[in-house]
Amino acid sequence: MRASRRHFLHLLSGLAATSGSAAEAPSLNVNAAAKYVASTKGYALYVKQRGKVIHESYFNGAKSGEARRIYSGTKGFWGLAAMAAVEDGVLTLEEKVSATLPEWSGEKKNITIEQLLDFTCGLERCLRLHQDGLKNRNKMAWERPLVGTPGRSFIYGPSALQVFHEVLKRKLAARKRAESPTHYMERRVLRLMGLGPQRYLPDASGNPLLAAGFLLSPRQWAWMGDLLLAKGHPVLKSSSMEPLLEGSSANAAYSFGFWNNRAAGRLGAREMDIEDMLELDWDRQNWSRVCIAKGVPSDLIACIGSSYQRLYAIPSLDLVVVRQGLNAKFSDGHFLRTLLG
């Protein structure tokens, strides 16, 4: 575990508790925010504060209750499943992948499960894993070469998560109560959140695509925000949420499917379009001092999916926001500053 970042998170939590509260939240400019969403090919804007829905609107032909693709928003659910597996004694973050996957030897031998989950294992990202009709996407993933230095290179893509699926699959199969990772996800995460089985996009071997796939309505996706505000309840212990939000030395803004805004309050913070940065080759990306939005609370947590699918949770404001839509030029910073007035 990265102990120094663990300590930082405890300090951050204390600062958030003393620097503001939901009772001091600014008045939200939801009408202006909705206008911006509609103008950027948005389908939906859904806002909850203090547990109550304060705004819900649909645009560009969308209808209330429609489940739509959240793309990489799916990753966060598997991050929750990973930490549930830690709580249940199925695995540890520090253990080597090769202990369960002997196919990994040589330069891959010392890669840890945590490095798979925060995308610092150095594995080629292999976007082909998103394709339908694959025979065994897990095998395709674990056979990818290393192109970066484990622990030092942030490479965002589906391959690392597919290797994690293979590890979880083998570990769950060896338990007295054997079950597949998708069944484990449903029992240990989705049902506790009030969700049912999801769109898994399995290959011919039954392996789901972990990097994307889920279809959720704004109301359903907002339940993830509720969980983030509740520090993991009812799925995880609050202490288990820390690895999900701590970032890594290679990218302090990302862990386990979740993006954080901690750098926003620091000197030299760099607000950028996360999706635009991810479009670059991994070795051209620069994640130093990156934040989601300046002038916005630094405790903001976001799930980010392609085409600007967004879930935001701001604990200090007791606020959850969902934006869904088509690909268009959308700015997280402009939207959030507009909403927060």
C-alpha cells in the first residue's frame, strides 16, 4: 500500500470536515447547467443534494428512465468489486499477479494486483479487447507485452482490467463457494446498491469486458454517487474506499475507475479535458498536477465515460450529479463552475 497517500487522505478528510459542510453549500444554478448540457448534445442532467432529487431534465429526444451506455463508468463498479474481494479475503492488493497467474514470469513476475487496478502495471493497453466476437479476451490481455515500467507508467486501457478479471476468476473458482466474477459482482456489489445484472459483453469463453459495457439510467448511476458520499456504505467499509481514491505516483488523479480533483487546490494545478488527454499515446500524456476542474471543491470524485458521460460526487456539498449525452465539446470545469454558481 502507498502509506504516504493513505495518510494524506486522512488529512484531506479532516480538512473537508472542518472547511465546509452541506449546510453551507452555495445555491446551485441548475437551469444554466441544464442549458449547457442541452447545448453540448446532452441527453440528461440529474442532480441530487442531501439525498433528494433537485433537478432532472432530458434533452435531444431522450426520455426519463432510459438506460444508456456509461462506457468507462463501468470501471468503477469493478473497482468496488476488487475492494470487496479484499474485505472478503479473496485477494490482497500487494500480492503479485504471478502467484495466481503463473503465465506471468520474467519482467512481469513482480507486478501487483494494485498496479493492475490503477493502470500502472506497464501493460500494452490493447484496444482490440473492446471488440465483439473474441475467443478469450483474458488470454489476449495477459499475453500483451510490457511497454512501460511497472509502477511508473500510467497506461489507461482495457488490458490490465482483463488480467485482473482472470486473477479474480481463478481465485473465486478455488473457493469452497465457487462463483464467477460476474456473480460475485452481482452478489457483493450490485444488489447492495439496488442494481441487477448488467450488460457484460462476454467473449466466447464467458469473460466480460471490464472496461465498459454497463447501461444505466441517470437515477441508477447516481446510486454510485450516493455510495461515494456514504464512504462505501452499504457495499464497503469506509477504510476500503481509500485505495479507490488515492491515485498513484504515475497519476495522482486516478485509481480503480475513479478520478479525483485533489490537485485543484494546489499551486500550479492543470485543468484539462481528461478524455482529450487519454486520446494521446500513453507516453505523450502528462498527468502532473492534473485536476478535473479549478474553482471546484477538491474533494470532487468523478466517474468518466467516453462521449462525456459523467458522474460527479462532492462530499463537502452532499451533491451527486449525472450528465449523459453524445460526444460533443464539453468542459467539466465550465459545467461544474456554472452549476455551482
